[in-house]
Amino acid sequence: MRNCFVFIIASLVLSTLLCKPVLAEENANWLDGFQLGGYSSAGITLHRDQEAEAAINEVSLLLTWTGDSRLSFFSELELERPLAWNDDENFSRKESRLDLERFYIDYNLSEKINFRAGRFLTPNSRWNLLHAPPLVWTTSRPLATTQLFPTATNGVMLHGAIPLEKGAFEYKLFGELLEDQEQDDEERQFEHVRGLRLSLKNQSDIGISLLSFREQGLNAASYRMLGLDVVTTIKNIEVSAEAFQRFNTSNRDGGSGAYLQTAVPLNSLGLQDWYWITRLETLQRPNENANERWLVGATLRVKPTQLLKLEFTGGSEGLPESPRGFSASFALFF
């Protein structure tokens, strides 16, 4: 875990709560404002090129607090792969890792302006913001949403929504203040993150984002990135897409990625609450080969909070983040 950052933010939250006697007087039962929930998923993968494996993918706890004041709090603590099995090692917990996904406080300045401080999901990708397994159609995540930009940021954000006649206009302006204190060797590391996201929500959800950052590593370089995302419904078919283009400091190509996904309801075939899922995606990182991936599958919405996913993935070889083969998983909120 990122101990230094946790200590700083926890201190801010506790100081705010303990130093607010007025709030305590207005609401003696301020502990009632806390709510605890979470989500989890488990699945099995039959790799085309490797041994079969099964795992509890994650167990995430969500803790929120909302009082009568302008302050609110949100945190997500995730235990990644607490238990895994494969043909070579049988049951194992060595891949288990505790990760602080989100930990922030919000202050409501007005109906249209809010201030956030802490660790939050980088808001330059719709999939990144809605990454929880019960909220997405597939077990696997599009490569472009994990390999091109930081998925989380430690810093501050100004955000809000402006109501329109048939929807809303949302904005998010954010910047990094503190780098991760613990580095994960399996994740790409970024620093000096700054960005802006604008989105229009009506019958469709259309977003545009601008981001600047430095990617750490042997070939450390600074990039600017443009991102576009959209989700809409066409004749009851959900269509979603995202595209990203990075530029280095010389305005040359710094990598790109995109995906297009559809979710087709199968009610007309007598398969109530089943959806046929297809996705095409591409990823190009600097000094690396271009990668393409395709996915077909079916997802059953068992309940509004539960999804059963069956999918087959193919495409480029040698992608550890994108194994080819068959996957099945079950995800739920609790």
C-alpha cells in the first residue's frame, strides 16, 4: 500500500471530522453517515497458449461517508487475486496484493463546483471510471485503458455538472501532487500528471480528455494525450468506443490505442437478460509491435448487481495482459 499517502489523507479526514464541533452539534450521530459495501468477481480461464487457471480476481471494499455538511468521503480498498489456482502450482496466494484504489474527500462549493483531494481514478477514460466488474460487460479490460496512461492519480480535482435542457455538461480539472510511494513492478509508472475532461450527457454520453504526464522507465519520456469516448444506444444495441493518441515533446507519435464494443440484447431469441458482446481493439506503444485483439461472448444479467460473463479472446500473441482463450467469470456487488 502507499503508506505515506494513506497517512496524509487519513490525517486530513480525521482532523476535519474531529475539529468540527459545529458539525457534531448538528448531527450527534455522524457515524450514521458511513456506508460499507463492495464488489467481487471470480473466474476461470482456459488459455490457448498456457495452462488453465482459476482465481478470485478481487475483493473490493467501498466505504463512504456523507453528513449534513458540505464534506463527503469515499474510499476503495482492493485485495487483488487473494486466491488463485493453476495446473502447475495448484492453489496459491503469492499473487495476492492489497491496493488502495481510491481514497478522497469532496467539498461541495456550490451546485456546480466541487473540490476533491486524495487518490482518485484518472478521469480520462469512461472504462477507467467504471472499471468495477459488475459494471462492465466483459471479464477482460481493453488494452488501451491500461497501457497508455495512469489509471489513478494522487492529487486534487475541481469538478462539477451544469444542467442542460436535455442532459448535463460535466467537467473535471485535475493534477497530481504526490507520486505513488510504493511501486508495482507489473504496472507502468507515471508522474507529473495533469489533465482535463469534458463530457456531454444526454441520450448519448460523449467525452473528450486532454492529459500530460511523464512515463517512467528505461525510455522515460513526457507525453501529451488526446482521448475521445462515447457510449450510445442504436435500436436497443449499446455501442461504446474509446480512442487515445499520445504525442511526445517533439509532437511525434507517442503511442495510440482504441476499442469498439457492442452489446446486443438477445430477448428476441427468448434469452431474457442475455447480451451478445463483441469487441475489436488495437494498441501501439512506442518501440513495440502493434497489437490487435478481438473478443466475442455472452453476458447474463442475473440481477441488477450480478453478471455472469462468458467470452472468447483472440488476436496478437505474447500479450500477458491479454491471454488468448476462453474465460468465464461471475461478478457481484454486496
